[in-house]
Amino acid sequence: MDREEQAHLTVLVDEVTFFLRPRCGGWVVDGTIGMGGHAERLLEASDGTRLLGIDRDPEALHRAGQRLARFAGRVVLQHGSFRHLASLAHEAGIDEAAAIVLDLGLSSYQLDDSGRGFSFQGDEALDMRFDPTRGRTAAELLASLSPDELSRVLFEYGEERHARRIARRIAERRRRSPLLTTADLVAAVKAAVPRAAWSGRIHVATRTFQAVRMAVNDETLALTEALPQAAALLGRGGRLGVISFHSGEDRIVKRSFRLLKQSGDFAELLPSPIQPGRDEVQDNPRARSAKLRVLERLEAA
């Protein structure tokens, strides 16, 4: 295992492999292939499995392609968003899938090496786009939203209790000069949140960065649109696994699964989401908030 593979630890990979590996081959769709960790394990689990890997990030697709090169002939990679899952699967010639996985987290590459401003640890351009070829950057978003709109984004997507104070501070700072770097945004957050309210567990800017990233990439609506498409693509006995990393995402998954179960055609495998064990969190602190829910399309009666 090289340094890059060691740096990126795939979240809940054993659990995803156990619950989603196809028993009789068929197509697996990884709608967020990222660095290819889940895809690699699922391909290893069955020689009869073929995989469609989708990602909005062209660099992620390139890296996943390198990692999965030994499975040549069994892997199709497509640049796109899982919100278009049905059409992307159709383009790949897939009528039904044996398994679908969506990992909603960021890869270590995106956080540490992409230079797109996903992390507050360095000083990078405020981009935050998964797909750097399209859409507004984080800097453009922060420059265009009104304080009320900014406050709503920070509260709804980041569950930031100081959303109004942070939004006002951002508006004040941009009147002097635009916020162009991650350091600019961190400074605005630190100036807005009283020092006594800073958490010892997470960085004071964590929720703001999460919220801005989600708004830039329209993540909530993309997930809401993708889940019914994923369920419809499953063959009988097929399974859909979704790994979420904050309560807002998990609520969307939970609500969507509940609605799908009402049709009588689907069942959730476990009553509660699967979470990383202590050893995994110790090895990979970024996994601590991950939750895996698995939905199964029932076999024909």
C-alpha cells in the first residue's frame, strides 16, 4: 500500500462489502467512487461483478481508474453527478443493479491535496466545487448571498447555532474586500463566534465550511433526487447503501427509505444505522460521524 492509499482510509469498508457484495454477480453502481476504496473491495468480493463508477470530480475518477486498473474490462467510469443516476446507468447499458453505494463524505485527497478550499487547515482559494469545471465557487457564493440567505445556508446545512452572527460578519468583511481564501472565511467565523462558545471537539469553522460546501454543490437536492432513482434501478434482492456524515443527510436518507418501504417493495436491513467501531474511529477520526443505512429490494413473491 503506497502513501496515498494509507492516507485515505475508506469508511465502513468491511460493512459495505458484507452487506452490498453481489451474491450472484451483476452490476454494482458506486455513485461517489472517490478514491475507489469501496469499489475495489466489492470487485474483489466477486469475479462476476461489473462496476459503474460515477463522480463529479474528474481528478477522483482519474485516481480511481488507476487504483482499479487491474479490473480492466469490469469497470466503467463516468464523469457526472449521482443526481442523474438513472440516465448515467442507461448510458452504460445497465437495466438493473445488484448493489448501489453512495458515500457522501469527502475523500482525503479533496481535503488535503485538491487545493480547492474544502479544508480550513490551510490557506487555499475558496472554490469547494466537486466539479471544478462548472458552477459557482464558494467565493462567488459568499459574495452574492444576502445576510439572511447566508444565515439560512449556515443553519440549514451546517446546523450552525451562530449562523446569524457569522452571516453578518461575512457581509461586513466583504464590504471591505471579498473573501477569496479559506483563511478569509476562517477569520470571519472566528471574529463572529464568541471565544467562550468555541468547541473543544471540533474547529469553530467546521460547520460553516460544511454548509458552504453543501450549498456550492447543491448536495441536499442532489441526494433527494438520487435516492428514488437508485431504488428504481435495483433488481430483485438488490441493495442500496448510503453513508452519510451529518444529521441533515441522514434525515433525508431515513425519510426516503421510509417512503420506499411503504410501497411494500423494499425493506431496511437494520432498524438503526451502522456506525464505525472504536478501532476504526481511532485509526480514522474522520469516520466518527459516519452512518450507513442499507435498503433491500424484496425478492418477487
